[in-house]
Amino acid sequence: MSYPAIDTELLRTFVAIADNGGFTRAAEVVNRTQSAVSMQMKRLEEDVLQRAVFERDGRQVRLTAEGQILLGYARRILKLHGEVMNTLRQPHMVGSVRIGTPDDYVMRFLPGILSRFAQSFPLVQVEVHCDSSAQLLQRQDLDLTIVTRKPGDDIGQLVRQERIVWAEAIGFSPHEQTSLPLAMFNGECFCRAWACNALDAIGREYRLAYTSPSLSALMAVVSAGLAVTAQLQSLITPDMRILGEAEGMPQLPLCNIMLLRNEHTQSPVTETLAEHIVEGFRT
């Protein structure tokens, strides 16, 4: 049995009405006259579906039970339609991109950024390489590189500015130990250097009790109440509390998160992912 095809423009208008609560506001959203919107919905109900999807009470419009069912399908159809058009109408969005980033940004920012990018451009392969900012700056094989820098020592495009803070697990007080136990990244880490310099400046005794290249490992140590860490404020989890001058901890500097583009490997693919990264770090 064959059924009439549903025009995606009809579905787009239908969703706009459902989201905006009426024909008038929906007409503005889809850039049509109100009469044109009414005619579209009449066609949808009478010619295509042969059942009502709206209940009209004066100027008020509500979805019928069938309309509620259609709304879920309409959103999915429009989403898939957009993905198909992005993929097939932009054939240059095929290939691979190599990103370099410190481990701490992978947990907080990259999942959402890469998920949104993959939905729009499923044929692009993304390789993520994790290392310290100092090591990443030495590499020439990356298309896009995310690094941490002090304000005034910037390179590339600023995507976010944050303060580094001290943190420990709620219910524990490792900061009260005579020799402050720290859980920090190992190797060449700007954050570790800044934390140690700040403690040296006030003459505070400390020891690097735990080091790891993995943020998740460091956070596990801190959550267990074994040490204090210094990380970007946005990375501090709900089971931790931020320490300040009241606990005898020195203030740490602001840091800039920068995005670097490899001028030798730029393409529409890398620039589009760069735009996703910039947007993702600002949310």
C-alpha cells in the first residue's frame, strides 16, 4: 500500500507551530504569511494524513493525540534530513583532522564538541592526541592544537579564560597537613608549575604526593581525600570544594585557553571543526 509523501517543509512548519504556540509566531519563524501557514497545515491534515493534528479554540492551538505522535517523528525526520544534506551537499567535508589537547580538556569540553561535529559531518574522522601544552607546542603534525597559556603570553585564538583554583574533597582536609600533599599532572605542565611557584612564594611546604598524565586519575585521588589539586575552575566536581586564602592557599593566576591552527594543513574540514571548538569552549 502506498502513502502520500510528507514534504519536509510541511513538517518544518508543523514543528514551528508546536514550538511557538500558534500560527502567527510560526509564520514569522518559517518566513511565510499566516495564510500560507494555514494552507500548509490544511494540506497536511486533509491531503496527507487525513486526520487532525491540531485542536483549535479561537486563537489557541493545541496538538491532538495524533499531533503529539507526529511531533516526535517530525523532529527525527528533520534532523536526519539536515544530516543528509550536510553530508551530500558538502562533499569537501570528508577526510580526517588531528587535534592535540591537554588531557584536562578532553573530559570537560571535547565530548560535546565532537558529538555535535560528528552529527553534522559523520564522514570526517577525528584523531585526538593528548599531551601537555608544552609538548603539543613542539609538534608539527597536528591540524588543530588546544593549549594553556598565561595572559600576555598568548598565541593563536583565545577560546576561553579561566582561573586556576585549589580544590580538595568535601569532608577531608589534606590542606591542613604540615607538608601539603599535591596531586598534579606529571611532566611539563603549566598548571603544576604555577601551583608550585605560588606555594614557593609564600614559603608553604608541599610535596608532589601523586602525579599522573590522566586527569581522571588525579581527580580520583583528590576525591578520596588524599591530596589537594590545582585545576581549572570548570573542572572541579561537585564532591570537591575550592580552597582560598581562608585555608592559607595562595591565589593562582588566570589562564588562557588558546586554539592554534596549522597553516600548512588548513582546509574547510579543519576550519569547520575549529569553529565547533571555539563555540564549545564558550558554552
